[in-house]
Amino acid sequence: MRPEIVTKMEVNLDSLLYNYQEIKRHVGKAEVVPVLKNGAYGHGAVPLAKSLQEAGCNHMAVAMVDEGIQLRRAGITAELLVLGVVLPQQLATMVEYELTPSLGDVASMRAWAQLARQAGRQLPCHLAMDVGLGRLGFLPEQAEEALQALRELPELKLRGIRSHLSHPAGGKELNDREFARFQQFSEPFLPEYPEIVRHLAASKAVLLHPHMYLDLVRVGGILYGFDYEYYPETLKLKPLLTYTTKVGHVKTLQPGWGVGYGLNYVVQKPIRVALLPIGWSDGLCNQHIGKAQMLVRGQFATVIGACTDFAMLDVTHIPEVSVDDEVVIIGSQGENSQTVGEFASAGQLTASQLLGRTSLRVARVYTKGGIVQDELSILS
């Protein structure tokens, strides 16, 4: 018998597809590629990928080879671009699962071409270049080196050139400089490879730099409706998830009593404390203590303790709180609400950091048209 789900993130697939279509409308001719890395930023990669594929999405991106394998084994047939580091011993597996690598040096290009010769066909790839983030990719001045390697390696089918801004909200001078570096690198390829797609803009650049849309944009945070502060008036998106749990225990503590490991909080006056079955494995961190709030019976209550598997709320001002009451961490209750960004920032985290560290002890429940479609948890 399946026990009742006490702690869950409910993911609205209708909102996912709404956001996908709205972003496509907003960026015009540029192709929109959903980024499903790290379990679709904690939402669950497979259910979201299936929903997107059913809606006609035929190009997605992940960070790691294993993430691409996971989607292939789940029946995803869309083109899958691997954005992250690929080690030489992983390349043969990428051929087997028809994953497209981002190659950032000539040695990787040659290794991929060798596998193409063995397979007896061209293999697709994107070239990664570094505009200032210090990650994977060629430097701007290495364009001719990469182009010459392509000329010598006809087994490679160049699909695109990509990079990522270091700080999209960092001001015009910085972003103009990095955009110029990208153009410097990519322009020499266009006469010989006119069909390639150039992609620099990820979520924040989609909101802030329309001139950087180019041929393709990669969207993660905005696809999931994260509440960035700089949305244009022309783009209204919906959050995908709510995060809820329940009160497991209520007790009164007297002055001098400690709450949590290391006496991070010491009671100063008599208080009522509600104990919750969530902790560090479920997105919380020590920085949430004393700052983060959750909703119970429609009112905000402050987190005063967190351990690996427990969180403690001060509910002194809500005397009617009792065991089994719903607690809303992200979402709405009564007249109040809290976004994923608000709860994350209270712990000095970003939304993607918060959700990415939330284990599958927090069941993901997927709905469409108000009806549960799927579940992802340690029991599923």
C-alpha cells in the first residue's frame, strides 16, 4: 500500500508548456532549447522532457553525459546537446546514445572525428568557446585554429557554436565586451558553415539582451518560472511548482532551551515550536535559520532550527497550529504566498541551487489539467 505523500513538490505541466510557448513567442525566430540539467533544476528531467516532446520540442540540452542517457532510456528522441565536460572515455557512449557534444579543444574534435570514422558516418557537434566565464571552450583568438581543424576533419558535422555570458546583469560594458568576443570567434566560420546556429543567450540574457538571441536561446530558469527581478512587460511566465509538507509535532519550549545542532538558536522566552519532516536533504541550510519563513494556517512562521531531517518553526503567534496542518514552503496559502526565489534568497541561495539540492525524499508530483499524471520519488 502506497503511504500518503507528506512532503511534496507539485509540478504543473500546463505551466511548463505555457512558459515554453510564451518564450518562443517572445524570442521570435530564435530556436528555444529547454535546459534539463540537474534533473531539470530539481523539477525532474524525465517527466518534463516527455511533456515538452509531446508538445513538439525536438531539441533539448543537458549538462552531463549520464543525463542524456537517462532521457534516451526514457524514450526521448529529440536532439540532446551535452553542454558540459566530456571525457575521452565517454565519447563512444555518446555515439551509442546519439548525444551531441560541445567540443572545446582540438584534441576533443579529433577524438570525436575518430569515432565518426569508425561509425562510418558524420557525427554532429557544437563548438564551445569562452567569452569570460573561464569554463569549457576555445578562447576568442583560437577561432582560426578550430576552423582549420574542422577543415581537416570532414567527419565532423558542425551544428553550432555556443558560449555563456559571465554576468548577464553585470552592466553594458561587460556584456558588450563578451558579445564582441563571441562574434569575433564565430564570424570566421560563417562563410564555410552558413547553416550553423550561434547561441550565447541563456535565461537571464533572454530577459536583458534581445540583440543576443541570434539563432538559438537556451532556457532553464525562465522555463521553470523563476522570479527574476528583470522580466520585461512583454513576458509573463508562471511558476511551475509548489512545495508543501505537514506539521509533525508541536511543543512549548522555555527560555534557555536550544533548537537545532550547535545551539544555533537559543530560546529567549516561552515559545511554541512546530516540527517539520524536512531538513538539509530537502533544500534547507543553516543560513535559513532566523531568516526564512513558511506558511502555516495562512500566516508566516520563521524557521528557527534545521537539521539533516528536521526543521523547526516558531508558531507562538499562531496558537491553533496542530499536527497534520499543511505547511507551504513555496506557493500560496490563504492570502499570502512565497516564491521559490524568496525562500532561496533567505538562505543565501539561488532558486536553482535550492531545488538542485532537494532530494527525492521530497516527492515530485506532476499534474496536467488538475489531474496527477506521474510521480517521481524514492518510492517510484
